[in-house]
Amino acid sequence: MRLARICCLDLDTFFVSVERLLDPSLRGRAVIVGGRKGGRGVVTSASYEARAFGVRSGISIRDATRLAPHAVFVEGHMNEYSEYSRRAREIVERYSPIVVAASIDEQYIDFHGCESLYRAPGDADDDATILRVVRAMVRAVEDEAGLPASAGVATSKSLAKVACGLAKPNGVRFVPAGAERATLAPLPVRKLPGIGPVAEQRLHELGILTLAQLAGASDLSLRPIFGAYTASIRRDALGLGGNELGRERPAFREHDPRGSAHGTISNERTFVETNPETTASMLSGLCERVCSRARSRGVRAGTVTLRLRYADFDTITRSKTITPTSVDVEVHRVVLQLYRMARTRPLPVRLVGVALSKLSLEPSQLSLATFDDGERRAKTVDAVRAKFGYDAVHLATTVRTR
DNA sequence: TCTGGGGTCCTAGGACCC
DNA sequence: TCTGGGGTCCTAGGACCC
């Protein structure tokens, strides 16, 4: 028997909320996080007052400036966001032991089996119990961490997220077992997680506008759009998706002492290329950054990828499989090699990026003898940085520009 | 919508091996 | 020298999410 026990909790306009905690004078005003007024970059979070003027996450700061010139523009405080995210999570963990962070402002909570723990005389049934508890949890996040939140509760992870979207702002939406299909049917296809602008466009071309139409479409018509996802997209459109919470996002386990060999470590920078030296220095700095992060996670990279975006936005990647390493100079050597291969057009670049993947765990920290000279040098750099800060040491090829 | 930065996962062709 | 077919790895690109 499926029960509505999966909860998606999302912090409303999270970055804006934190900025308002740091500076209470921002309350009630149009606030846009992402960059200085009129500058480069995109909006990462906009208050509802700013949204009233058409400002959305993802649009350029320039456009946001045009739409809402009266708004307060802030660049953002990433370290504070992580700290507040952690606080919200601690509160949520009091309500269920099964919590998975999907991003800095979104968590999934499994309440299966929690009914008897929370049952109270006034509750009409177990659903009522869970709904009451979720409301209390949302209130606690708001009261104790100062962060307004919304929540959706449903039988599957996908529908819980959709329900959370319907609950915004600052609400709770409960979709009981049996009501899944009716809840999803009238919604535009774009509301379903996994359907982005490209799939939306292609579905529209087929005359498929709602999730009811999507659920009824033939496999043959959906295959070219969703490929391997076809079956799961259809299940989600019917509200029959799975109730597993999935993996914790690795970005939140950077300093996990156990280490995680999963995923990718990447850094990229958009900049104005004034001369070849700026680009060379940028690449060197990115290599240092990703390698430092790899070492802090206790992993080595088996693949190095260079990413390069030209001024016309054409983006290419070049990658190379290597003997696993986390040593800056070794990664840097490969990156320069890839850069020489990739940089073929006579156009300025606007972005460079370095990614490490095919990660493998380092041997035990105790056996220092297993590290080669490069690795021992890198560990010394890490020790110096731990004491004096990241910028205390750099490769000679990384020229400080700030 | 003239477009930041961090990720995940899928596709598809070619190399290489058996 | 030409002929299969399958498996796996590597590489490049792209959709999507927050």
C-alpha cells in the first residue's frame, strides 16, 4: 500500500532570506542576489517583491536592472548560505532520521514508519498526523532558523517536489494516496522535474501541453525526446514514481572524512580575456583549486577535462584519461596540453573550466610512504593553507589578479 | 533571456580486444 | 587479406537541476 510519506522541503527564496537575516533593512524590499546592479552575471535568487516586476532566477543582472531598477542588488555570501542551510537541516533531522539534501535549499524527508511516534488524540488518521508534523517542522525552520519554507508531501519523490512547488510560497501541500493522478493531470508539462525547455518545446510540437496528455502519449512518440528516461517520466506523470530519496549531493560532503569517490569536482570562471597571460593564469588557478578540493576529499582524479567557451558562446570540452593524481602540477600539465589542442579559433574566450572525474580513493592517510614527491609537496601546501589561508601559497603560474 | 557556477546523467562514435 | 559480433573504455556533447 502506497502512503504519502515522502516530503520535499524547500527554503523559499533562500539566498534572499539569508541576506535579510544579515541585514534586516532588506525586509519588505525588492532584493536581487547575484551581482552588483548593472554588472555581469545572472540572478541566483529574487525576492517576491522583485518577481512582481518579472525578475526570475537565471536572467541576466543587466535585464534585472532594467526590470527592477529600484531593487537592492547584492553579490551574495556563499559561506553564510552554507551555514544557514546546515541549521535548517539540523532542525529537519529532529523530525525524521531519513533526510537527504538535494541542494543547498532543498531536502527530502522520509516519514514512513513515523506515524506511531507522532500520533495524537486529535488526529483523524495517520495522514493527518504526518501533515501536522510537517507543518510543525516548516514552522520550526522558520521560527528557529528564520528561514521561510514550503513543503510538499506525497507518495513519490517526484510528486512531493511538484506538490512543494504548488505550495509556494510558505505553504504545505499534502497529496494523499489515490489523488496523485488528479493532482498532476491539469499541470503544464514543464512542472514535472526532468522536463526542461528543450523537452517542453518538443512536446508542444506534438500537441502535448499537460501531464494528462503526456501520460497518455505513445511510447514511440516520447522515446526520441526522453530516451532512457521515457518509462520513468511517464510513471512520474502518472504519480507512480519511486519513493527512494536518492543520493546525497556530493557538494555537501566536501570535508567528509570517509571520502567519496563519486562524481566530479569542477571549477570554472567567466572573465574578460585581455591577453593570453590572463587565461594561462586562470587555468593554473583553476587546477590548484580543483586539486585542493580533491585532496580535501581524499580522492585522485583519473580524468581531467578542460572546458572552453568562446566569445560567441560556442563551448567545447577536451578530456584525457590519466594515471590518477591530485597533484596540481600534474593536472596543470595535462590541462595545458588539452588547451593547446582545443584553442583553435581566433576568437577571445569568455570562460575556462577544469573538471576532475573518475575519482578514486587515495590509499590510507597513515602510509605516507605510498605518496610520491609531488603528492608530499601538495600535502605540505595543504598544511600551510590550513594555517594561513588558501591564498598563502600558489603555483608560480597563478598570478594573483585580485 | 545574449546567458554564472556547481553538479548529474544519457548518447553516440570510435578504438581496441577477443 | 577480408570477414563477424560483442564488450568495454575513451571522448565530446547536450539536457537538466539548483
